[in-house]
Amino acid sequence: MEPKIPRISEDPGRAPLAYDRDLADLWRHRLRTVLFDSYAGIPMYKFPEDLRVYEHLLWAGRVDTVIELGSAHGGSALWFADRLRTFREHGRCAAATVISVDIDLSHARENVGDRRDIRLLEGDMLDPGLPARIEAELPRGARCLVVEDGPHTYEATTAALEGFSRFVPVGGWFVVEDGTVDEEALRFRDDWPRGVRRAVTTWLASPSGSGFELRRDFEAYGMTTNPGGFLRRTS
């Protein structure tokens, strides 16, 4: 069963409204706010609108395990763990596990501490052996949501899609974050990387990406940092 999100379209390819100048200015203002935001006292750089969509995806998919590629300060790992634990208490899933990966986990370890439901794993998304290491950490029969929040380059996003899409069950989701780096009107800094959207488009057209569809209609709340990043597994 798919999540029910307000104002969702019947057309999986429908794009959200185009950004005009005033809306782009508002988006930049919102982004500046998020850069100083936190969850439970830990920095977390996600729009509330995107977190709301994640709640729908977790609930509808009966997700019990989140694979997060990019830990940063650990705020989003804690948020995902708290949501999963709450949904488990509602009887929606059998477990609540977050596996969060980053090259440098010093901040995340300091902020998250020693929790059984959050497993911090040091690794590079470009390492071809990383998916096997993650697989060894997965609970048996895990229903995974994969969130790619890494370097936001063509190479890193491609490696994540190629290596971790296999952990998504049919009907489940792979979310590629921060495709805004490729939207000229939404680029916040000149030194931002590029290539996320191109990586997604290229991968979806490849044999390994043929079992996924792009769902622009899940950019449902008007603003997102993940345009073109909500990918649903269909087969």
C-alpha cells in the first residue's frame, strides 16, 4: 500500500510547480534556517516537509530498517530511530534499526552515543565492498528504506544506487537527497557539487535501475531538498 499524502497526483511523472524568483528566495531563506536546525539538540539538515514524507514512507512500507548513507552529526539517524520505535509501538513493524554510514563518524558517535537501535558504520560510498558490509549488519528479513545523503556527486550517487538498491523490497523506496545541487535557481553556494540528478536519470535508464520508477508526485508539500529523488521499487 502506498502512502497517502495530501494533494498527491495520479500521474507518477508529474513535476511540482516551477520555482519563480520569489519562491526561490523563500527556499534559500528556508535552507539557511535548516542549516542551523536540530533534532533533540543534534544538528539535522532536513526540511520538515521531507521529514513528513519520510513518515509516510516508513509507515506504508512497514519499514523496520533504515540504511542511511551519510551520518553527518547523527541527528537524522536519531530521528529515523525514534520514528521506527514509535511505529513499532503501534504494531506497524517488528523491529527498529538504523544503519548509518559515513567516512567520519566522530560527530555522530559523540552525539548519538551507544544505542542498540543505531549502528554507526565507518565507510566510503565509493568502496565496492561497502554493500556487503552493510548486508552483514541487516536483521534477517529486513524491510529497508535507503536514504542517500552523501557527497552529492555523480560518482557517489551512482555508487549508492548500484550498490544499495538491492536492499529495497518491492513497493519500497530509495531516496536520493539534495538533488537541488543541480537546480540552478536553488543552488545556495557556488562550491556545491553537481551530478545527483544526472546520476539518477542515467541509472533509471540502465538495466539495474529498470525495476524502479521516479515519483515526482511524492514531492507533495511544496518544498523539498530532494527533487527527482523519490524512487519506488516496482519489481
